[in-house]
Amino acid sequence: MKFFKLARIALCAAVLVFSASALQAAKKDKQEAKYPNATRTDPKPSMSSREQRDLSKATDLVNDGKDDEALPLIEKALENKKIGPYAEAFAQQLLARVYWDQEKEDQAIAATKRAIELDSLPNSTHYDLIYQLAQFQVQTEKYDDALATLARFKKETGSEDAEQLALLGNIYYRLDKFQEAIDTMKKAIAASTEPKESWNQILMASLFELDQYDEAAKVVKEQLAKNPKDIKLLKQLATIYVNNDQYPQAIEVLSKAKSDGLIASSEDYLQLAKLYANADKPKEAAATLREGMDKGIVSTNFEANKLLGDVCSQAEDDACAIEAYGKASAQATDGNIDYQLGYMLFYSERNAEAKQALERAIQRGGLRQEGEAYVLLGDIESYAGNDAAALAAWRKAEGFPSAKTMAAQRIKAIQSGVKLKRTGKK
């Protein structure tokens, strides 16, 4: 059920902007410690004036989105055999950004690893790069590598925030470690004042993978307690109930949402109507669809008209079904709706219209019940006293396994002089 795909992560680690004042501030150790619990001694930046000039210009170009102009300057710096470790690490992180922007993921990862291995950047940048590496590895589906990288990040920085926990939960989910994903994502959501929607999606997906629908419902209900009018959460709760075969509860949630004026899209009305239909409540399904159509919310397209025809047929509201199927017929691409329409018209004793619909169904093709269509056509002709036409239609019906027995019985009856009697709907 892995329907959640991460969006491509933009390179978010800070790119140092070189200037005389920035270097001076770094040397005076006036920068606020981003990772105060880090075990690593914070290196002091050191770069020649030539390296500083070229890489400062390259940084400006990268930040302006001019990667093609920046790349020669970065490569020039890296080709210098006398380049210092700090300048090389800085150039490698710039190179990683350029490669990532160019969708050269493997090269971006290699450059990031090299910048980390040089162990020369300040702690703030060094650990940002380690965290960035974990993100890159998730994006490229190197989940085991990402897990190891994130473990290193936590060990060396001594930090663990909501974003970090969410990334870890995401990795567990991708590794099919669903219980670990659930436990970790719950911690991430609890640790954040504004949890991201994607975190909740991964939590729900993990719970669904383990069929923990009761727990999923509990999580959503806790969120609804804080915001009872959140339609996304209400729809999510209804979906959980549906997956757990709890249709009455799903209907209760969405019908109340409709009463509260929260159901306002065609998709929502259709979902509620289908739930009523699945719960064997066709009258309620039809009423919901009509309400949505009357309000102009539900488009009177093929899907909606067919669904209305189906539920009206189930509710034995033949007039409604015939009207809805008639509208759907004009929008159909095959003959199946026309067969349904012809069937309803036939049993409403509107034989001339039924014949037109059934002939249209056969002509359009794609019929799932073509044999049955010929049976009904034969019946119509028989009731009209056209035995020759009736026999011709039934003989065609004999060519279809699903209709062969019915057709043969009718042929035998007519040839024996027995008149066909109209029966009720089947």
C-alpha cells in the first residue's frame, strides 16, 4: 500500500557565503553553535585568497541558479593540487548541489560524502551535510544507507528533533518496518507544534499495512478532538472504517459532515452515495446524488448518471432509473448502459423504446450481456406477435453460453404453439 512518494528534496543545507567579514566572524568564534552537543571539535576555516575569490563567485552563481557558470570555477578549484582540505570540502559541497540540481544523484552523493570525509568544514555545515546525505539516500531509495547515516548523525550531534524523527520514520516505512515507522512517526508528531501532513500520511499507511485500523481510527479521532470540523480528517476516518468493513460508521461520519455543511465536492457526494449503496441503502444513495446534482456540486457526467441509475434501480424507482440511464446513454462509449436502459423500459412495458435501446446497445458493442439483449429483443417481438422476428433474435441468443438455455426454452415454446407470458424483473 505504498502510495506515498516523497517529493524531490531541494538541497537545503546552508551554503557558506564567503566574504572577509564572514571569515573574520568564524575566526572569532562568534557563530552560534547549531549542534552544541556535538562530539566533534569544530575546525577553524582556512582558505587562500585565490580559493576564497573563486569559490565565493561560484557560490553566488549557484545561489542564483547559474550552475553551468559555477561548475567550471568549482572544477578549477578542485583541480588545484595544492588546494587545502577546507577549500576542497567547501567546493565538494557546492559540486554536490550542482549535481543534485542536474539530477545526477549518484555524483551528488559522492561529492557530499567526500565533503564529509575531508572533516574540515565547521560543525554547522559538516552535520548539515550528513543530514543532507541521509535525505539524498532516501530520495535515491538507498534506505539502509540512509538509516546508517541518520544513526551517525544522531550519535555525533546528540540531537533528535521532530524533523529527524519524521525522516527516520519514513525510512522505516520504506524498509517495510511498519511497527518501527508507527512508533517513530508518533514521536515525531508529538514533538512538533505543526506536524506535516506527509508525516500523518506515512503513519496512516504504516497502520494500514499492519491492518491496525482500530489504532488508525484512534489516531484520527485524537486529531479530530482538536479540530472536529476538519473535513480531511473526517474523510480519512471514513476511509479507515471502509477498510475495516465498518460501513455504518463510515456513513455516520460522512452523513454528519454533510449535515454540518462540510461536504462540498462532487467526490465527497459520490463517496457517500457509494457507501449507502454498499450498505444496501439505495434510497439514501439516490437522495444524496440528487441533492448534489440539484446543488450543482455533482457533475451530471456518465459516472454520476450511471450510479444514479443503478441505485434507483436497486430502490425499485424505475422512473428515476430510466431517466438516469437515458442521460448516461448519451455519454456512453459502449452498449452496456443501453442494455440496462432497455431492460428497465421492457419491464416498464415500454416495448418500443426498449427495442430501440437494445438495438442501440448491440450496435454500439462491448456488451457484457449481448446474449441477454437478444433474448429481450425476441421477447419484445413475440409480445408484438412477430414470431419470425422473435425466433431470429432467440437463435442469435443461443450463440451465447449465458443466454443459450433461456433462448432454447423460448424457441421450443413458440414452436409448440405456447404463447410467451411476461414475467417480472429478474
